[in-house]
Amino acid sequence: MIYKRSSALFAQAEKVIPGGVNSPVRAFKGVGGTPIFVKEAKGAYLFDEDNNRLIDYINSWGPMILGHAFEPVVNAVVEKAKKGTSFGMPTEIETQIAELAVSMVPNIDKIRFVNSGTEACMSAVRLARGFTGKDKIIKFAGCYHGHSDSFLIQAGSGASTFGTPNSPGVTKGTAKDTLLARYNDVGNVNELIQANKNQIACIIIEPVAGNMGCIPPNQGFLQSLRDLCDANRILLVFDEVMTGFRLAKGGAQELFDINADIICFGKVIGGGLPVGAFAARHEIMNFLAPLGPVYQAGTLSGNPLAMAAGLAMLTELNNDKEIFNRLAKKTEYLHLGIAKVLNENNITHTINRIGSMISVHFDEANVVDFDTAAKGNNDTFKKFFHGMLNHGIYIAPSAFETWFITDALTYQDLDFTIAAVNTLSKTL
């Protein structure tokens, strides 16, 4: 495929935007080459500035669960925009989407809307600290909760040591309150708790990791975290920015039958517009201003356009009783098809899948945490990425990102993708 105009647009962007992009993964640093500039999208397809059509397995990193330019969402935004785009005052639609979200998700009484998943996770941790009166948090290596200072931490030297910043601009003072655990390793989490008795406010986790590829929790892992939190007066925070309203109507809490104390949302809940949210039981949420002492605010929080998009999206998902089964079946079909052709062509690989999230790792070992994800053959992945792109298929430009399946994908699209993997496998 030819990407002449995308290349020219990227060169132009680099002059006025750091790295030419407004989010680093878009820069193709993990795979090499020049980013693709999108002109428009519809259903399961992207159309770039060079008029190439690409089957999309990213879907804006998750929100487009029903496809791009989904008509009920677009219509809702257009109609709302005619009445004004922002007021900085309460609107009825904020209550409507809040009531719907609370009715769909187990174990929450109140929800507050913000503008991104990063903001939701940052606010959830502040709320947990304020509610418990404790300062430290536990997060997991490889889980991404946005770019707030508390989350940009790399490992220390042992269970009793503190993490250190992995980005300039994050202070050591901030880093000392973040403890880093291994995903799917309950023993490691318990060591951290015992070494920091009565100091940990919360454990924050992606219940299904999506930023080291798709990594589901081991059997019993989430329940063990729930038990540890109960035994040590620690709040369990589920970062469901990816999994919320995607893996099930009630997200990972419903899928795994585990109740978290605070739940963070993003992506699907905004219908493709910039929206995040966090939710919990009455007694926790009532600690937020203006009811309680924990301050959180945002000029554009509850923006009417974003609320209209989110309400339209959640309404569709709530009314469609088969949507999550359809998505899971399509993802399984893709998984089995790709695995078959990779096996036939003797390509070493592991595929992880749950619901409508899937990732291909070029390593034979099980991928269960960041360390095992990092062992994959990145050179093979780079060839795989560019090969798929040349076949008109867009996957994440990083070996450490999950793919997201949309209901707009047809089985013909899936068969085309599997055939492309088969052709490509002969050259890897």
C-alpha cells in the first residue's frame, strides 16, 4: 500500500507536535515506519489519507465496540450539539447516563464522570487514600492506569523497597508511595502487604490486563486479591477503562463475579468521545466534594456531547441481549483461525483471549505477566505488523497492546484476516 500523504502529514505534524503525535504509541516507535493518518472510518473499516481501506482491530483502543460512526451515537451527538456544546452547569443527561450505568454494573451506587481514563484512575486513588487515611498503593508491573505520577513507576529491589520513577518529572517522593507487584502472583502481593502493614490504601489492577497484550487473570487470582483486601482493610480498585461494558454488560465484576470497592471506566462509556468515570458504594463516593473532604473537579466533566454519546452507546449495549456472546464468538473464531495457520506454518506463538480482547505473542511460553510478555520475539512482531498492514489490516503498532474486536466485523472480514496471516506466515 502507498502512504505518501500520511508520510507528508507526519512530517508536517512533527514541526508543531512533539514526535508528530498526541499520544506516543501512535508514533510507530515500537514497530518502525511512519504512522497512518486516518481520514474517516465506518463500521469495521478505517480509510486513511491515501484512500486505503484497513480492517480495524484497534477501534480507537476499545470504545468502538459497535463499529465506527455508529448511527445512534452519531445522531445523539449531532442533536445535542445543536443545543450547545458546553455549559459548566448540571444537565439532565448526566443523571440519565449515571442511572443507566449504575443499573448495568453490580456493586455501585454512585458514579462521577470525568474526561479520561487517566483522570478516573487518578481520582479513584485519591478517593481511596482519603477514605482509608492511608498513603501507599499497590499496582502491577505492566498494567497501565494512565500517565498520572503515581502510576509511572518501575520496580524497586524487593518487597520492602519502594519503586522508582520511570519518567522524568515524577518525583521520588511520589514514587515512594507506589509499590509494584507482579500480575497473577498472589504471594508477591501478600509480601508487599506484610512489609507495609497498615499503610496501603488500595490495590489498583486491570482485572484483565491490556497493556502487555491481553492477559486474563489466573483462576482465583482476583478472588485472592479481594480476600487480601478484606483482611487488611485495603480497598480493591478495578481499572475497567478497557473491560467496562466490553467483557460483559457489568464488566469484569460481572464476568468474574468479584466485587471491587472502586471501579474506573473509560472508552466504551464515552461512545468514542473523551469520557472517564469512577464509581463505588454510597459510603465511599460520599467522601467526594461537595459531600465530603476529597476534592475532585473538572470544567468539562459531564460534557453534554460526551454524555449523549455515552448514553446512546450504553443504551444499545443494555438492550442488545446477545451482543457480548456475538463478540466472544467472533473473537474465538479469529483466535482459532490464526492459531491454525500459525501452527501449520510452524510459527512459535501464544494467543491470549477473553471476550472481545485478544493478542498474539511470538513466544511459546504462557504469557501471564509483564516479564513473560516481554520475552516475545519483537522482531517477528514488527514483520507481522507491517505484513498485516500491507494486507489492509490494522492491528496495534506495539507487541504490548491488546486487539479489540468490534461487532461491525463480519465473518468475511475475519476469514480475510486469517488468510492474510496464513500468507504472511510463510515469510516470518
